[in-house]
Amino acid sequence: MIIHVKDKNTLIIDDFKLMCSIGKNGISPNKKEGDLSTPKGLFKLKKLYFRKDRVGIPKSKIKKKAITNNLGWCDDPNHKKYNKEIKVFDKDAKEYFFRKDHKYDYLITISHNDKRIPYKGSAIFIHLTDDYKCTAGCVTLKKKDFDIMLKLIDQKTKIRIG
């Protein structure tokens, strides 16, 4: 199955056409760290992270991991763990998963920049939104639509952006 992010506000999966939001500067074939664009391409879904204290344990056919209070993602191009999951001890230092808001109650990592090339972009996720405001590069959905998507995806599902 392919999830298709057709444009800045439309995500299609199976027979469902869902409203979404993407990076403030649209879709780019040449994503760079901090450019506020969403990378164009076909990507694998990697792992579902979830806030067990808020959403329970979701039923999903992809790999999953509960978010703990020190879990995050490295978005520092000069760090050896660039574009990888990390333990965070300073919530302002990296992309911190254990947030006060609900944006990361669910998030799915995708295979953008798996080779971890510095400045090619990091921390590109599918996560939650309340208001469809533009992102720094992620794809966002309302929780009700994310729940629909979770029921349909599996380890073979990919996301096509653009």
C-alpha cells in the first residue's frame, strides 16, 4: 500500500482522502536541514512511536515503541547520531518526543535521509496536528485520521510525497 501526499493539504490512503499539512515551503526534491520543506520522494515507514500514558498501546502492523520522558531524535548535522533516535537529557537540545502538547502522541518515522548525510534533512515524521498549521517539514494529520491510517498500514506500506 502507498500513502500519497498529493499536495500541501491532501493525503490519500486506500479509499480515504484526508486533510493534512506539510512544510511551510512546500515539497522539495532537494531537502536541506532547516529549509522548512517536506522532502519529495517515496519512503518506507520505519517505526510508530506513541505516548502510552495518553493513547494506550495502539494496534498496528508496523514496528512500535512507547515514548519515554528521555526519548528524542538528533537533528544536529554535526553529531554522530544525526537523524537517529537518541536519549535526550536536555529537552531543548534536540527533537524531544515527550512533549506537553499532543503533537507527538503518535509519530511515525520515515526513511528520508537514512544514510544520515549531514544537512540533507532530519526528523521527518508523520505526526499529529490540531490546526493544520504548516510544519518544518513533517506531514501532519488530525488524530481521527491518524487512527484510520494506523488500521490500514503495515511494514510494506510506503509514503509518496509529491
